[in-house]
Amino acid sequence: MMKPRHFISLLDLSSDEFRALIQRAIALKNTRDPDFQPLKGQVLAMIFEKSSTRTRISFETGMTHFGGSSIFLSPRDTQLGRGEPISDSAKVISSMVDGIMLRTNDHVTVTEFAKHSSVPVINGLTDLLHPCQLLADMQTYFEHRGDIRGKTVTWIGDGNNMCHSYINAAIRLDFNLNVASPEGYLPDADIVKSAGERVQLFNSPLDAAKDSDLIVTDVWASMGQEEEQKQRERAFKNFQVTQELMNHAKADALFMHCLPAHRGEEVTADVIDGQQSVIFDEAENRLHAQKALLELLMCA
Ligand code: CP
Ligand code: NVA
């Protein structure tokens, strides 16, 4: 069996491939040709252990645009939810479909699934990484400001799956990443270390934001952490993206958030709904960037 190509982490792409994928996404966005159906007859299975608006709709629409189709599976719908081994499920599902996207609680579920899958596996978010979101975020930055190489990005808040994927993007696209997180909520030390000089940790959000080209944040409590909400509200109260914080960044700095957002918690309404925010381009670009990804993985 030929080993399929998976997309579990941004590090599965080379720097050149990442840049080419962004350009391809921009081209697909600007020249939508209904007759271009490179995945005609192909099927993507989408396994969701957690909720989703953007990820589900963008993959499903992308497959339809490309002439293929998709199957949405929640844990209630499959034997995976009743304890069928991941390895058996991966062998069976991959024997019938052409690609599989998974959104799971544990990162290891996706890596284990990929090990036994005969078709490409795409990480649609785990507790560790959210690489598909970074394809869209980077496309959005390139569209608004050009190449991100050498720029400074500041991550404010939880050292979570999104933060880890920003670190991987900094490695591949060669930008500087400042991270300001409260004590106890820092990103994974090994992932930080893997980026070397490119990632700097800060205690003060205002210091981190200074002269940045892009400010990014995410919810204080991710999916699966709902019970920690109150405790996290206390820990993160000084880690809100406000207009004052944006004023420490460059005058033309952009603001991004993967959504869903909680206005008044991680970001004030005036920032997320203001001039510097590009959140809706970012959300739309999930569709275009993932079409470029599907083409790369499934048209090979
Ligand atoms: N940003 C993102 O992944 O959104 P969904 O949870 O709605 O898919
Ligand atoms: N960090 C968030 C991202 C949601 C798209 C979560 O994991 O819930």
C-alpha cells in the first residue's frame, strides 16, 4: 500500500509548499470555475467529536465545489463512539472513502487514525493543534499585507491549540511570534523550544504587542474546558485584547480571531468589530485554503 499524505500539523508542509498553498487558495478564491471539479466522485468522511460551524461548512462546501461529496459523522453515528478500536475504524472507513477529516479531543486519536488509514487524514482541530485555521489566517494576512516573513505577530491569551499552530506557522513562514499568557497557561514548552529564537514569551500583554503587525487571540476556555470557565476568567482578566493594546502595535496592525469569540472576555467589541479586525475574511478563507489543501492531498 502506498503511504497516503496526511495533514496533521503545519510541519507536514514545507515552507515552499505552505506559501504555494496560500497562493493557490487566493487563486481559487478569485477565479471560481464551476467546471473545475478535480475531486469528482470522491468522498471525504468528516468525524467530529466536538462542535463546529466553520470547519464543517468549509470542508463540506469545498468538496461540493470540487465535484465530490462528504459524510458528516458525530460520535453518536459511528461505532467509534461506542469504543470500536481506532485502528479498525481507520482501516474500514479508509477502505471506502478518499479522505478523512477528524476533529477530536485527544491529538493522539488523529495520529493513531492516520497510522492505520490508507487515505489522507486531515486534522480539523485537536486539543494540541488547529493547523487548518492557520492556513486561512496566513492567507488572510498575505491578502491584506503581503508575505509575513520577518513580521511580528503577537498571541495574547491561552497557550492552546491555536497558539501551538501559530508557533508552527512562525517556523515555516519565518516570522517572529510574541506570546503573552498568564502563568499556568503557557504553550507547550517543547513546541516553544522547537521554534528557537522566533518565539518570545512575555508576562505583559502590552509589552508583547509593541510594534506588532498582527494581534491574535482566542477564547479563554476551549471546547472541553467549559467547567474551568470561572477559574479561567480570573486567570485571564488582564489578557484581554483592548483598543489600548492594539494602540501598542503598529498603526496598520491587523486583528484576527479564529472564532467563535466571546466579546467582553478575550477581546472587546470595539476591537473585534473595528477597523483593524479581519475576522470575517479569516473565516471565509477557511473554505478557500482548505480547497487548496484538498487538492494537494487528494488530487495527487
Ligand atoms: N474556527 C473554527 O474552527 O471554527 P469552528 O469550531 O466553527 O469549526
Ligand atoms: N481553542 C478553541 C478553538 C476553536 C476553533 C477550541 O479548541 O475550542
